Amino acid sequence: MPLTEQTRAAAADIIARYPPGRSRSALLPMLHLVQAEAGCVTSEGVEFCASVLGITQAEVSAVATFYTMYKRRPVGDWLVSVCTNLSCALLGGEEVYARLSQRLGVGHDQTTPDGTITLEHAECLAACDYAPVMTVNYEFFDQVDPQSASEIVDALRRGERPAPTRGAPLCTFAEASRQLAGIPDPRPDAVAGPGVGEPSVAGLLVADAPAEATASRDGVAVDGAPVDGVPGATPQTDDPTKGS
């Protein structure tokens, strides 16, 4: 299917951001742009990127197949990614994925028959402090369980847009792809919300605590403060087998 004039005009704007002779650097946003139109990077999209950037189709395909955010099969309006890497798996990520797969009737990288939801395993969503996590079009839903995850996808199927735990309000996969291409989102509510929660800054809060709260001398707590600032820690003596 030929790309629309709107997409071609947006491509020209993207390429113009780069210095003369460096247009090939625009390949990543260009791939997001063509993906926004078809729901995936099509052969026509690869051909278009190669033509306007002056590179080969093999070079474009090499990039499009390397990064998992570029899809080679059509994605639904909602890309649901469930992290099943170590931290999330230990805390129930596999159970979340299994429940959604059963509920939606699809497996990894498959889309529901109505074309609305695509489900995938995610290798890592870089949010171990909120495990288990899932994302919808790259917006976070933290500390989910099989029931809460099911409620989220049920809302999506009803045409609703449940609020993510952090980040911006949900947008469709096509809208997200255009944002990733660097195209401004005209929606009034397309503004990111909170991006950091308490689990992300727990270490900083400990590090910023007043020095006297964690003071110790010769391995023994001073004024009742925990050793090394760890609540409940046992002060060490010369004999490591004995407490104070």
C-alpha cells in the first residue's frame, strides 16, 4: 500500500533535522514513522526509507530486524508487553503472561482476531523495582498480578484507556510510533505524568538521610542508630559469630 502524502511530508521534516550528508542518521525515526502508518515496517516502508535516505534496502532491513520496537507483522491498537525476565518472573510475571494469553486467546507476537490487542513477552522493561510490570504501548503498569492485568486488557477491549501507573496517558500504537518518530502529538492530554515512584528513589533517600542517623563507630551503633543505616542490622564484634 503506497505511503500517504502526510507520511511523505513528515519524512521530509525528519530528514531536514540532520546535517547535509548525514541523512542516514534519520533511519530510526523514519522506521517509526512508516510503522505508524501500517502498524508494522512493511516492505514498502523499507523501500521508501532506503530511497529517501540513499542507503540500501538491506541496510534498512538490518536495522528494522535488530530492534524489537520495529514490528514486521501488523500490531493492534494496543501492544501489551509482559516482562518475563528474572525479577518479574520471580514475582509472578510468567503467571501474568499465561493469564493474558489464555484470556485473549493469543500467544507471543500474536494479535486478537478483532485486531485490537497484540501480546508479547518482553525480555526486560527496565523497571525491576516495580516488578512484575507490563506495558501498553510502552506506558507502565506496575506491580501487576494476573487479576489486575486482566482488568487492564478487558478495559482496552471495551474501548477504554486505563491510566498507566507512571508516564503519559495511553495512546494507540500508531500514535506512539509517531511520537517516537519525533512528531509532536496534538492531543491536549499528551503530556507525561509522574515518571518516578518511591521504589526508584529508595536508595537515594537512604543516602540523603542525616549523617547522625546512620553514624557508627568501630562497628557499633551510636545513639541507637542502626549499623550502616540498615534497620535491624546486628553490630559486628571482633568475633563474627557473636552479636553485641
